[in-house]
Amino acid sequence: LSYYNVLEAETALLNLAAAFPAQADVVPLPNPTAEGRRSHALHLSTAPEAGRDAVVMIGGVHGDEWGSCEILLNLASDLLQAKALGSGLAYGPFGAKAFDVVDMDRLLEARDLILFPLVNPDGRRFSQDPESGDPQWRKNRNPKSSQGSSDRVGVDINRNFDFVFDLANFALGVGVSASVDSANGQYQGLFPHSEAESANVVWLLDRFEHAGWFIDLHSAGGVFQYAWHHDESQETQPGMNFRSVRANHQMGLSGAANYQEFLAAQDRAEMQRLAAEFANALAAVRGKVYGTGPGFGWGVYPGTSHDYAYSRHLSDSSKGKVLGFTCEWGRLEHRPDWAEMEKIIEDVSAGLIGFLLATLSK
Ligand SMILES: [Zn+2]
């Protein structure tokens, strides 16, 4: 056993839906990738969709972070098998972290789960190509901004979302982790949602408008982050926010009084609570301790998926509120050897189930 290639990952998703036709269905994403691949999400339809709040989980946004895809496929498989067998689930040595059948039933009754394991199949394929590829390839493979140069191919999907996209928002010299230069690994693209991959994620959030939570799986770092990721948050000045400020060169500074992003106190508290539940369930598997906190604690990142997901209800009052999270699993490497990856899959699966159960007691 080892990591899936792109075809195996797609096949695994389709096979799961075929094996559990009453409990899972395939959601085809509308936008084909630059290399013409059609992506699919898996919808765990264990109960009628109506009246259930949804959780959208995505992985494989960065081509070289292979294991996120396997984590989500494993989680889907575990949940579907538990449902079919009428059993609980256990992770780690001697089932160190166990979830009983009552909790599993409660979860699958109350939550609509949507898993999109491989957002960027072109990037993964390129990073898995030993001949002409690059194992460290993180972007997609869109040649549009390449001017014919192979080292200018691709966009960083997790900088392409429609949230503080204009880098002139940021103070000079703060070290923003995004670039307008297509040769950069964190190239943001020509405009928000310019890429098929990010547009597919947006489509999923629109399609499942009853989504209340969003989790994007990445590596590495051993952290579980929530909004905001572009600046420090504050809870006392609602008027100081990304909608009221444009191109002011003030964002991204730590400890700056001139700009801090508003975050409602109850949302901050709830994101903090859920992140802690994730970390607690994960730690129970084999003692790995993940850090939790606002993304800004780890750097200045515009255009990320979790900030976009959370900002949607603020930019457009017709959209529901989605609490947004990013997990950076693993400590050091994007592609740990498979024996370690199998352990990380157990860690993060348990963390995610702990998170999902915690959404039931909001
Ligand atoms: Zn990543």
C-alpha cells in the first residue's frame, strides 16, 4: 500500500459511492481542470438533506500534499462502513480513541457531509510524475500566465479565493505569503476564482447552501487554524473590516492599531471551541499535540479558502454563515513515508470526527 495516483483516488471515490448507493452519492464538479480532468465530491446522504446542516471538507488543494486526499477517502469509508455495520469507530493502538455507535448514528442523522478529497488533480499528477514532473509542485497546471515558460505554469489555489485578493491591502514589508508573479509558488492568479479548482470549491459552498462548517486539509505543521489568516482580529469595532477598507497598505501588521479585522466574539469562541475538540480527539489517538488558533498566528495569508468561506456571509447577507478551518497535518513533511502517513490518517480522522460531533452541541 502507498499513496494513490490520481486515477486511483478518483476510482476509490466512485467505488465508495457504488458500494454504498443508499448512503453516498457522487457530486460532479462543473469546472474541468486545465488538463481536462473532471472532479467529483462525495456526499454522504445517510438521511434526507433537508433540515440538516452541512459540513464541507476539502483536500488535495496543493499538488505535493498528497495525504489529505487519503485522509478524506478514509474518513468517508470509515463512516459508511460504521453506518452499514451499525458499529462505532476506533483509532490508534488498542482503539485508543473510540466513538460509540450512538454518537455515530447521531452524527450521520444530523449532519450532511460533503467530502471533496482531490481539488487539484493536475497538480498531484505532476508532483507524482517521476519523469518530467516535480515532487514539490503545489500549484495547479494552468498555463495561462506562463508566457510559454514552464516555470511560470500554475496558480496557488489557496491564494486564489475572493478574500482580500488585492495585495495593495497589505503593509509594505510584512512578508505576505502570496505573489502576483507567476514564477512564484504562491502565485495568486489573475483574479479571484480564476481557476477551475477554486471555482469548484465555491460551487460546492453555493450548492450546499446549508453548510455551516468548512475544513481544508493541508500539510505540514501540526496545527488546526481558523479565521482570520490575513490580519489580527478584534471584537469591538465592527466597522473596521475588509469590506470598508481597500488598498490602504495597512493589513498584515502585527499589533497595529490602524487595522485589525473584526471578528464577532461568539464566532471566535465557537471556532476556538471546535478547534480544541479537533485537537483533543486527535491527541487521544497516539498523543500528537496540534496547535490551534487564528491562521494569522502562522503568517500573513490572503485569498485562503477558510477565510473566504467564513467571509461569505459578511460580503453577501443572502449567504449563510460558514465557520472556516484549515488543518495542517503532520509535523515536517508534505509526503511522509506511507507507514507514518497511515498513522496520520488515523490521527486526523479521529480529530475530524471529534470536530463533527462537537458541531452537534453548539
Ligand atoms: Zn497546502
